[in-house]
Amino acid sequence: MTNPSICGLLILGLLVFYNTLSFLFLPCLSLTTFIFGDSLVDAGNNDYLFTLSKADSPPYGVDFSPSGGKPTGRFTNGRTVSDIIGQSLGGNSFPLPFLAPNSLINATHAGINYASGSAGILVQTGTMFIGRIPLQEQVNYFEQTKAHLVGKMGEKATKSFIKNAVFSITIGSNDILNYIQPSLPFIGQDKVQPAIFQDQMVSNFTMQLKRLLKLGARKFVIVGIGPLGCIPFVRAIKLGWFEKCSNEVNELIQGYNKKLNRELRLLNKEMGNKAVFVYANSYDIFMDIISNYQHYGFEDAKDPCCGGYFPPFMCFKGTNTNTSSIMCEDRSKYVFWDAYHPTEAANLILAKKMLDGDEKATSPVNIRQLYNSQN
Ligand SMILES: *[C@@H]1O[C@H](CO)[C@@H](O)[C@H](O)[C@H]1NC(C)=O
Ligand SMILES: *[C@@H]1O[C@H](CO)[C@@H](O)[C@H](O)[C@H]1NC(C)=O
Ligand SMILES: *[C@@H]1O[C@H](CO)[C@@H](O)[C@H](O)[C@H]1NC(C)=O
């Protein structure tokens, strides 16, 4: 665990021992993460928006101990994958949602979370939920953050601060979910071919990655899209409730992931050792959890723990209802928390594999190696 005070003590100790100032520049790793993405990693931004995509009522957050089980805007019962990874790396605290008061003041403490439920790579994704922060706007917010940091600690210190921070991006699920649903007439737009859609996603994503590179980001974690064909919502709309997964949807995702991964390998090559883009293969990790759920200690890899077994799957606690009646009995035995999102129990497995897994889980290195790397 690296924390600023231990770092400071170490420097002081060396100073006394060697009586020289040069050791003041001893590298001190402290975890800063800038988190971008959708509801899989939203830590409360949507609570500040007018939107239909919110997790601000119980039982969301029921297992999130820092809030005492109260909702925080996280779309799961406990911690997200980003929360767990941050904690495992010794983060001081969870990065605040950008839209929360004081988020900029606290940016140097742990980083900032820009993620927003129902947001996508493409600007139009999530229109039907009204408020959300599309990826492009999340990067705009980071731009504002950087300007604030420069004002606070100067150009040079900001540059090195950003260079050592981890930029984690979990996005794309909502673009796929929008694409597979029947078009709404008033939003119009004919659908492009699947291959063209995948290409548009990848090139729009790449454009934002290049913006972040320009702003000084050097350590990236790009989380691929998981097997959405297996989530309760998709199985319901694809009328495959009794099927395990929708192959059509999963093939669309795998095609996209492959193209994204290819693009990241290109970026890694282009940047040499100046930047690292880690691709996290959440598709294979999650598919393994679903296929071998009993091996992982789950009893159900099909139904949502909260929100019932049939559409519209609303997971909320009515004013007078007994909490236990709207949730499954044992949340640690379910892979899915609601019709869209994994439980904390599933997030723990995902996080562990992304953090310390082999090249099947993340490439070219795992997140712990990325975090420990000096560039
Ligand atoms: C904000 O940062 C300060 C240290 O600068 C820390 O003590 C405090 O807990 C942080 N607040 C939150 C909500 O993380
Ligand atoms: C981004 O996606 C849109 C479709 O939503 C597409 O028209 C546009 O060409 C894409 N932009 C880039 C740079 O790929
Ligand atoms: C809630 O459910 C539990 C277990 O089913 C039960 O013991 C308790 O009496 C219920 N509480 C209310 C207020 O209905």
C-alpha cells in the first residue's frame, strides 16, 4: 500500500541518512485513477442529472459499506470493478464523481470518476434516457480537470501527475444495447450494417483515446464489452428467456471487441514505450463465470437478484415493501444484480482477473503491472 504519508517518511529517512536533497525526487507511487464509462462504473454522476437512468434508490448500494448500505448512484449492490481494483492497489479513497461538489478539489487525492449510466461511445446512444454524459463529453470534463490542475500545481507537475495516473475506460455496452433494440420512430435513423456499426464505435472510441493521449495520459485500461447476449434484459427482448444467451448479440460484441483490440495493439506499437493500452477481456472472463458459475460458488447465472424474473425488471424498494421481498435471499449466490448489471460478487471475480490475471484476461500486461510500471 502506498500512501503519501509513508512516502513522505521514507524521503525524510533517506534525507537524514544521506544528507542530500537529491532523494527528494524519489518516485512515490500513489494511486490516481481517472475513470470513464457507463453504468458499470458510474459512482454517482447520474444522480446529478435529469435522467431515467439512476441508481439512487434502495436496494442499490445495499452492500456498499462506505455509505452504510445507502444508494450512491452505483448500479449494483456493492462495489464496482473499478472500486475493487482501486482498493486492491491501495487507493486512499474512491475517486469522486465529477459532477459531485468538491470533485475538482479532490482530484489530486484519488482521481475523478466521469462515468455515466446509459452513456455510450456514440453521442446519440442513450437518448431515450435523456440525461447522460457521452464519452466525448467525459473527455471534455477531463480537459476541464486538467486546466484546473495546471492552475493549482503548474504545467510541469500536472504533466507528471497525469502521466502516472491510470485511465480506465469501460464503455460500449449501451451502444450495443441501443443497436439491437427496435428503432424508435421519433429517434429515426436507419440502422447501418453490423460491421459498419462496429467500425464506427471503434473509430469514435479511438478518436477519444487520441484526445486523452494529447492531454498527457499514458497508462490506459480499456475494458472490452462483456457477453450482453446473456444478460436477463437481452434474453428477454430477444425472446430467449429459456435460452442461455443470444448468440446473435454475442457475435456482434465479439466482432467489436476484436476490432477494438486490434486498434489498441496498433496504438501500442505506434507509441512504443511512451504509453500502454491494456485491453481487458471482460467478455471471456464473464463468459467463464456464466458457464462455470457453480465452480465460482454461484447458484444462479440467469436471473436478476433484484427486479423479478420478467420485464420490465424494475429493481426498487417501494415505500412500504419489505426489502427482502424484492431481492434474492443471498446476493452472493447471484451473478446478476439486476437485469443489466453484475452483483458485487461477480465484480470481485472480474476485478481479480483484470488485476492479476494472465494474458488471456488482459494484454499486454495486467493492471497491477501497468500500475507499477514507470514511464
Ligand atoms: C478529499 O480529499 C481529502 C484530502 O485532501 C480527504 O481527506 C477527503 O476524504 C477527500 N474527500 C472525499 C469525499 O474523498
Ligand atoms: C462516429 O460515429 C458516427 C455515427 O454515430 C459516424 O457517422 C462518424 O463517422 C464516426 N466518427 C468517426 C471519427 O469515426
Ligand atoms: C420482512 O420480512 C421478514 C422475513 O420475511 C419478516 O420476518 C418481517 O416481519 C417483514 N417485515 C415487515 C415489516 O413486513
